[in-house]
Amino acid sequence: MSEDGAGPAGSHRTEAQAGARKTALAVRGLSVSYGNVVAVHDATFTVAEGDACAITGPNGNGKSSILMGVTGMVRRKGGVEIFGRPAPNGDVGWAARHGLTLVPERRQLYPELSATDNIILGCYSWTRSIGKARRSASFGRAIDLFPELKPHLKQAAGTLSGGQQQMVAIARGLASDPKILAVDEPCLGLAEAVARRVYDVLASIHEQGTTLIVVEEAPKRALTLCNARVEVRNGVAGAAVAGAA
Amino acid sequence: MKFGNLLIAGLVTGSIYAVFAVCVSVWYRVSNILNLAVGDFAMVGALGVDNLYRVKGMPLPAAIATTLVVVAIFAFAYDRVVLRLAQDGPRRMEGIVVTFFFTFALSFFIDGVAKMLFGTDVHAAPALWSGQALTWASLHLERAGLLVLACAIMIGGAFWLYIRYTLGGKALEACGENAIGARIAGIDTRRYRWLIFVATAVIAAIFGIVESPITGYTYLSGATISLTGFLAAAYGGFRKPGRALVAGLFIGILEAMIGGYVSAQYGDTVLYAILAALVLTWPRGLGFESAVSG
Amino acid sequence: MSRLTSVPSALRVRSLGSAGLVLVAGAVIVILYGQAYTGSVVVLSACYAIVTSGMAVQIGFSQQIAFSQSVFMGAGAYGVAMLNTHLNMSVLVATPIVMAGSAVAALLLGSVVTRVSGLALAVATLMLPLIAVGYVSSTGFLGGAVGAPLTGTLWTTGSTTAVAVGGGLITVAFLAVAMFVASRILTSDIGLELFVLGVDERTAAAMGVRTPRRRLELFVLGCVFAALGGAAYAGTQQFVPETIVNPTSELALLIMLFIGGRRSVLGAVVGALVIQYLQGASTWVSVNILVVEGVLLTLVLLVDPEGLAGIVNTGVAWLRTRLDDRLPGALAGAGAGAPLASLDGASNAHGSASGAGEPDVLVTPTTLATLATPSPAVADASGAAASSTVPLLECRAIGKEYGGLSVLDDVTIALPRLGLFGLCGPNGAGKTTLLNVVGGSVPPARGQVLLDGTDITRTPPHERFYQGISRTFQAVHLIKGRTVLDNVAVACLASHKSSIVTRIGRSRLDDARDKAAQALKDLGMQHMQGREVSSLTLENQRMVELARALAPRPRLLLLDEPASGLSEQQRYRLADLLRAVGEVTCVFLVEHDLDLVAQVSQRIFVLSGGRLVFDGGPSEFRASPVVNSLLVGL
């Protein structure tokens, strides 16, 4: 099955590789505007299942807006398909229920709730029962992936350091058991060592089979992890290309 | 013992203010709107039950149930029609006008309807637990007052359990902590907006039913209760239900003390003057931002 | 260009027009229908309209929500009643006395109450009607719950008809004067100050508006107008009911304001008329007035928060675009012929069709030469120190915490008179906080800020503006609904030290607009000066912000992430402009774009975790390992 069936701009891959994989995310003609300001303008790209795709480009050019439009956080024009199903406009819950979860820029945690509570709310997209959430595999996995958080789990999220907060945010994303995890600027404001740890975690998440989409300002760092890339300039997204590091 | 009795009376009304203040505070966190109509729902509860039971002859439990159901339906309808138009459409309204004036108008609307239906006299729901006031040493506690305290503790306790031990409760907290973060997790803020609004209306009506035998209500009584509950929430900066609760108790006790020791006639005047002075001398401490644009 | 400068004069003349219209129409109705029902409704409405026109200035236009009007209307009414019945004073003589007394009371109360603003102000004043009711109903000599009758009326000679008509005419005259005063204030340069104050108090302060003083002036204005309305009420109705001060009356006043149009003086008057007419229209309405008012206010808020005036404005604008399509250029001038149009200046500037195809902003360094001459005030201030070696800006050991977290820790920086200096760091490192400390909106917990050797650590933002500090913000903080020219003119106002009252006479808005036009011309932006700001592209909006910051010819320019949201091409242009600006003034620049910062800055500072970790030139910056690991991430 050719990936180009998803749209005009496909990734360039060998036929053999393309054969077995589904399209996780297909974006066609995506436009996002805030009032009169057009942030993203006719973006078209696809992400295959199992890929780690980086969205790169200078700041303020629309990278975050692409993710916001795709996940439904802001209203958009154009088509978005998650595993072949068309996503309704502006419905974040739908996207979460169908496998796409966003870890937003600047974390957006709940500062007065504990780290555990922040993480367990990631389960809200698939259950209302706190018991089920606690016992679920996704919650357990989310906690286990960050052993350095264990002593801080009962602490209010607002009192954690930047790096710890980023981990809580990723854990919250994982708790919703996503097939695609979209991470917006994971290393914003973090020191180098912490940023490397975050990327290590993202790498292991990727190895366990989750498709990744990472918005990253520093392309070199993103490409240590990602095997595909969408370059955004002036709100226009170039086709996803298989990029060598 | 005068002080003791004043304290008890103050605690009774204070617990009502406290519950209302928590309702206002929680709802503000979720919707960014201040509910200035809380007391009016209480008034409707009291006068509605009185009307159905005394005038229309319904049995008391039916009267109570009917009143509460009607209040719930009305609150739901208000959210669906008015608040949805104001906040959920493409032309989303924001700013201090929305925060205040919608429920300001609602409050007077409810008062007007009450006047239409129930007239202008003083009424009260029938006492749910009739009998002599309970006494111990020289302290008196009206039975209705005990009921009020019991309701406050039960409702407050139930809410606390909800917040701490259920996912839905944590989601509600999340809405108030970070609206963007809540959306990320798929939490629907709008749903909580009407849920809490309806819950507030019904809780207020319950308290009106339980407390009215002590004081008696007219169609205008709701306004002052709304204001006091609102003020108590203000003392929590509107965003901290815990502080709002304490503030509600404090105002209730202060009101009783001023009425008892300073002057029964000018009691309210002095109370409001003190409350206003507190807001003016200590706005940051009470949690107000120094400027609100809109 | 001439069209624009004639607009303000046209509006100021129109303020005479609306007041005149009301005066004539009111007078005619009173004379014709004096004693009849219509006449009495009009007169009663006029009393309330006096109050609401003050509310239009205070609450509608400047967004200072205070619930004090019913109380002061009561003060005016009761004051006149007491003077009349106990001291046998004629109503006409008592009125100015009562107004003066109210002004004093409002000053006292206001100086306490307006120490807070926004929601706190609303909450604090929410209790005023209740306090007043409690007091009035219990106080014997005011008549208690029964109310206070008067023996006299506004006009005392002649038959009953003459008395009624005379009183009515006087009331209408009062209203016309009130409307005139309100409109003159709103269309003056202080009117622009008030508008910005209402929309964004922080920006207003940063542009030099003396926000505490203006808030007090607005409070007093609203109260004095209310007192006049109350006096007229007492004089024409010959009776003061106790309900005049209660919350229901306050609500009624607010409804009148909102229905008519909260930012429009004429709208406020119409609103009063509508409500009074409704109240008398049928017994059912009168008895159930609470229901009617509640529904009406809700409907108005939903349909158009600007009320009838807003609806009319939208209609007129729609009509105008239809007509413009057919007869291009046939309708000249803003606000032609719309009777209920706001009299508050260019709020008729509805955005043009699209922002596409705007020519790029062209700047050459020579055009900035005029910006090199500092404005007179600033020149005076910096005169002696100009040639000395005292640094222009010094921050000494600045420290600041937020909720236990240290945001700034022992930060020391010195900047000379000219040049470009960059401030970088990861997010949350304290850059914007440092800018806020220098700008004055955030006081540091420790340390000092010195400008030219003078300690300004405790100086408020508007004072720092006068001393030559100007800034932009991270998010664009332009005033929507106003043109580019007006937005820049905000920074060119010379009215800060004047009292509101002076603007009834003379306005220097034209001067400010001329200065703004000149600043825009220097930056090559004159072609967009008539456009409404939200119709511009982001780059152009940032340019307008920059023009606004440059227009007062500051000594120190603080820029907060000016490149945010700009494309690469746009950043090249910005860099050129910044270099040109750095030759005429001192620029302190917070930026994430490291290439941009390294290109334009003479010296770069890096903050991390609130501490200064780097201070050096661009080449050292690029080579520094600390910087590379912190910021570049590799």
C-alpha cells in the first residue's frame, strides 16, 4: 500500500518500507488563523505509523499552530485524518479517543494538583473511573517511565522544576494510551542535561511502538530521534522528508 | 449567654454563606462568570415550597421535590440558552461585563418572577423538623439551624469527597486550574459549567427551604443573600474555595455580632461598611488582581 | 491627511450637535406636552439621562465599574429636599450647593475606593447601595421609608402648567449641558487617555497615563452628574422616595446605560428614555418591571454589548460598505450622518477588507534622523548628564521572587546612552521580569534601578515614561477599534498633567495626532495611519507598536521579543530597523532569536534561572560554551 494514497505530498520511502505501514496522520490543506493573522497556510503532509516525525522551522512560523489545529485545540480549515478517520474540527476529546494526544507547549499542567493527579487526568479521555485509571497499564507505564519522579509524585505540580514538569506532562500524555504522541517543544526552557533525558524518554516511547510527532526549534537535536521531518517556513509546511541526521 | 447564642446564630447563617461562597468560587473557576443569583435561588426554594404546600395543598415531600426539579430545569435552560450564546459561539464574549452583568440581570429576573407568583408578603417553607429550640446550658439552637448545619456538612463533605477521590472531581479542579490543560485531557469545560450551575441552584434552593423557617423570606430577600455569598467568595479572590468557605463563616459570625452588640437597626449598614473597607485596604491579600481589562 | 485632522474637529463640533439636538427636541416636547403624560415621561427621563450620561463616561467608556450612581443621585435628591424643606431654600439655588457637596463627598469616598480598580472596585462599591438603603430607611429626618417631600420646585413662578413646563425646560437644559460636557471630554486628548485606561490599564500606565488620578476624576465625575440628576428629580417630582438609593435603582440605571449604548453619551440618554417609557407603558410592565428589566438587559448583552448605539453603528457601517461598493468614495468622512454613532472619536474605524497586499514598511537610517533629537522634556532631564560617563541605565543587584521561586537573583547591568543591548535566556529565566522592573510595572524585592544616576526604583510607570523610558510588550498591546494614528498618538499626548475638567474647553488631540503622523512618516508608515489596527498583519502591528514606542523619542527603549511571529525576511527588515534605532537611542532588547540578537547587539546579557550568566560581545557570545549549551541545546 503506497503512502502517497493519502495525499499529494507523501514521504519519500522505499517501496518495501512503505508496504507494511499504515498512515497514522494525514493532513491536507491545513490552515489556521488567529483573527486576521494567518499562522498556517495550506499545510499538507503525512506521518506513517511507527515514525518519529519532527516539525522544524524558525520560531513564530506556525509549527505549534499546526499541532494545535491537527489535535483540535484551535479551529482549522482543511482535512485531518487519524488512522484514516476524518477528525471533526476543534474536538480535542475526539482526537484523544482516537489515538492522538498532545503534550502542549509550556506543559499546561494543573499547578495545585499533585503530580499523580496531573498524570491520572490523562486517563480522562478513556474512562471516568479513577479505580480503572489507577489499575490501567497505560497509567502504570506512564509512572514507570520516569523513576526520577517517584519521590515527587505527591508534590503539587507547580512546585516542580521545569524538567520534572515536562516529564509529568509527557506522562499525562502517555496515560491516555495514545497511538500517536504529539509533543510541542519538549525542551523549552530546560537545561541541556535535562533536555537529553527528555529525548531519551521520547526515544524509548518511540521504541515501544508509539508514533511520535515532535515540534522542535533546534533541528539537529530533533533529528537525533526522528526519521522524518516536516519543515515549516512562513506558515507553509514542506512535505515530510526522510531526513538523515 | 449572649455571646454563645450570637456565635451559634452566626455559625448557622455563616455556614450558608460559606456553602454559597464555595459554589460561586468553584463556578467562577470553571466558567469565569460570577454567580450573583445564588441567593435568589434560595428564595425560590423557600417561597416555592411554601406556595405548593400551603396554597396548593401538595404534600410536603412532593412540594419539595417539585420545587427542586423546577429550579434544576430552569438553571439548565439558562445555561443552554443564555450562557451558551454568550460563551460558546464564535463571537465569544469576555471581560468584566460578562463576568458580572448576566447573572446580575438573572437575579432581578428571578426576583420579578417570584413577585409575580408569590406576591410581596413574607413567607417561609414549613419547618422540616418542628419543635422547641434545643438548649444546653443557656445556649439555644433552633432545630432548623441544626438542620442547616447538618446540610452544610453533608453537602460540603460530599463535595470534598468528590474532588479528592473521583476522576470527575479532579477534572473539575483541572478546569479551574488551567483551562488549556483541561482541554488537552479531553475535559469538557462547558459540561462542568452547566453541572455546577445546576448544582448551585439546587443546593441554594435546599438551604432556602431549610433555613427560611428561622427568618422568613420575601421576594427581595434573595438579593442580600446573593451579595453576602458573593462577598465571601470575593474574599477568596473568587478562585479559592477554601478561603471562601472560611470567609463565609467569618461574615456570618461578624453579622451576628454586629447585630447583637453594636446595633440591630444599623447592623447591616455597619457590616457592609466593614466588608467594603476590607476589600479596599487589602485587595492583594484578598486575591484581586490590580487591574482587569475588558 | 487633511480628512483625518478634520475629523476630530468635526467630532467636537458634533458633540455640540447632539446636545443641541436633545435640547431643542426636549424643549419642544416639554412646551407642547408639559403637563400631559408624554411631557412628564420626557422630564423624568431627562433626570435619569443626566445620571446615565455620566455613567457613559465612567462605566461605559473608561470601564471603571462602580455602583455608586444611585447613592449619589439619592444624595442630590435628598440634599435638595432637605435644603428646601428645612432651610426654605429654592431648588434652583440648592442645586449647585448640593453638587458642590457631592463633589467633596465623592472626592473623599473616591480617594478611598479608587485605590483599587477592576473587579475589586466593582465589589467594593457593590455594597454602597445597601449601606445607603440601610442608613436612609432608618433615619428619621430623611423621611425614613416614607420618603421626603419638597415644598418647592425647579421653577416656581406661574400657574401649575408654567411650573411644570419651566421645571421641564430647566431639566432639559441641565441635560444638554451634561451631554455637552461629557462629549467634550470624550473627544478630547484626555478622552483617548480614558479609552486606553479602560481597555488596558497596564499599557495606559506605560504610556504615561496617570491611572490613579484619572480613576478618581472619573469617579467624581460620575457622582456629580448623578447628584445633578437627583436634584432635577427632586425639583420636578417634588418627592424623593426611599427607593432612589437602593440596588434596584442602581440596576435600572445600569440597564438604561447598557440598552442605549454604554460608550455613547447620546445612547445613554436614549436608554433612559426607553426604560421610562416602558415603565409607564402599561400597568403590567410597571408592576413586573424587574422581570422586564432582567430580560431586557440579558437580551441586550447577547445581541450587542454596545446596545442600541452598537446596533445602529453596525447597521450604518453595513450600509456604508454597500454604498461604497456602488459609489466609491461618495461617502466622505468618518461618521457621516449616523445619529447614534459614538461621539468618542474614531471608533467608527471599521477594519478594511483584508490585510493582504500591504506594501512593506520601508525604513532607511536617514529617516530616523529626526528621532535623534530628543523631545524637549527629555532633553531637559538628560541635559547635564549628556556628556558625562554616568551610564544611562543601571540595575544593581536586582532580586525578585514569585511565590517562593527566585525569578531574579543579584542581577547587575549597566547600559550607556546609545546602542543596542540584547537580553537572552531560556524561558522562565526572568527576562520579561527584568524588563518589567526597569519599566516600573513590577517593583523589585531587592536592588536598585538608576536612570542617569537617579534612583527610580520606586517610581511608578507613568513617571518613568515622562523620564524617557518607553517599551513594547511580548503580545501585541494595541488598542483595537482605533486607527494606527490614534494608537501612536496615545504616546504623544501632552495631557497627562491636566485635569479632566480642562478638556471641556480646549483639546490638544490634534497636536498629539500630528506628532504621531510625523513619527509614522519617519518610519515610512504613513500610508496605513488610517487603518484600524486589527486589520493589519502581525508584522505591521509590531511595527505600529514600535512606532508608538519611538514616537515620544525615548532615551531608553525596552523591546520584548519584537521578532516573535515574524518570518525570516521580516526579521531581516527588523534587524535593519533596530540597527538604525540603536544609533539614536539606547535599546534594551529581549529576544529568543539568537542570530538576530548577535547581529544587531553591541553587548549581550544572558539570564538563566534568574542569574546573569553571560555578559559580553557578539563574537564571545557565539563562541561561549555556556551559552551554547543553555540556548542552542547541543
